Amino acid sequence: MRNVDFTLNKYTELLEKLKAGGYRFATFGQYCKDKESLADARFVILRHDVDLRAENSLATARIEHSLGIQASYYFRVVEQSNKPEIIKIIVGLGHEIGYHYEDMAICEGDVTNSIKHFEQQLAYFRRFYPVVTICMHGAPRSKYDSKDLWKSNNYHDYGIIGEPYFDVDFSKVFYLTDTGRRWDGFNVSIRDKVPVYQDEWIRQGLVYHTTDDLINAISDGNMPKQMMMTTHPQRWTNNKFLWIKEFCCQSVKNAVKGLLIKQG
């Protein structure tokens, strides 16, 4: 399946091309701590949202480790993501672990209960790793945006130094995400997007559909110098059955998200 998109083979090819293109890799925590030293560097913040199938995240974590790359993995509290044994192995491979929070969605918009839930789950994940960064889970089926928790609370009070949607300078850092199982899925994304800067990136022609589009742009030297790249490892597999299943499920999700966006 070397030439098929969203396989582990294709993911490995992408990482190898980035390395050959002179990019260094940073966890999100490293970026937050070293923004000044990274100001002129060519780098990729490699972020993974572990929404489902934590086993797939272990596969990408092992690939990265074999290439000498550290990445950030954000785990939800749901059973499909929160697999303690897998979390321990990923930590052991040298990767950063963070909390993929969705407390406002879980607590149906109750801010008091949401912050209590956040505190409890943060303490839980800190049993595995000294968590200093968090990342919102979009929860597209919920009407509540979990980032709203920080309108009346401050995550810095909990020893958190970064949340991507608040603490990345997107005027300098280009954002790529495989939301929608495509690299131009911002049109079918409800919350995983950067609307303030997306129009400018489109104007500059920084729109890519497939992973091969990314690879070709890197080869041609046409990719921005600094990037945050987000993947959802559930989408990346060499297993043909799981690949087809994910393709079909995501096609349905994209159609539903498109309707929700139009109705919104």
C-alpha cells in the first residue's frame, strides 16, 4: 500500500521528506518553552489527537522513534483513547503526552462541573507524564465548545504552558491538519481550524489535498518554514480492512459536518 494515502507507509514517507527538507521536529511543549530560540528555525510541531483507536497512535509513535523524532500525543478520557498501557509505552518512546480535553461537552456546558472534571482528568494523565500542554477536542456533535472553559478560568493556574488554539503564533506558523481525512478539510471542520489566517493561506496557494501534495511541495521547497502538523492516528493504517472502514466512516462524517456547518 505504498502509494495509497493515509497508510503508515505514506506517513513514514512524509516524515522522511520533512527530515530531508531540513525541518527539525518539536513537541508542542518544546515550542512553548523555546519560542525565542525557534524564531528563525525551520521546524514542524508534530501533534497527534488520539480520538479513537489508541493502537494506531502506538504505531505512529514507534515510526517516529525509529526516525529520532519526538511528537506530542493528546489523549481523551474515553475508553477508545485512554489506554494506560499504550500511554506508558508512548511515554517510554520519548514523546510528550497531553490532555485532549472536552470537559464542556461532557458536562453539557456547566462551567463549574467542567473545571472540576478538567482538574480530575489532568491529575489522572499526570500519573503517566508531567503534562504541561493541553489541546481541545472538537466534539462536533456537541453544541459546546470546550475552549469556552477558559473564558472564566485560566489554564496557567494548573501549570499548563500551552494550548495550541491560544498559544501558537499562526501569523508565523502554518497550520496543517488531516481533519476530514484530507489536508484541506477546513471546509468540513467545525472547530479544528484557524479561521483568522486560513483565508490568507488560501490566497498564498497553501492548500493541499493529499499527502503526496505535501510531499511534492516539500520537495519543491514550497512549504512554509514553520508549521504545526496535526494528525489523527486512527486514520493511518496499513490494514486494508481498517483503511476501508475509516474511509467509509469519514466520508459519512464529512457529509454530516457539512450539513451542520450550513445550518450553523
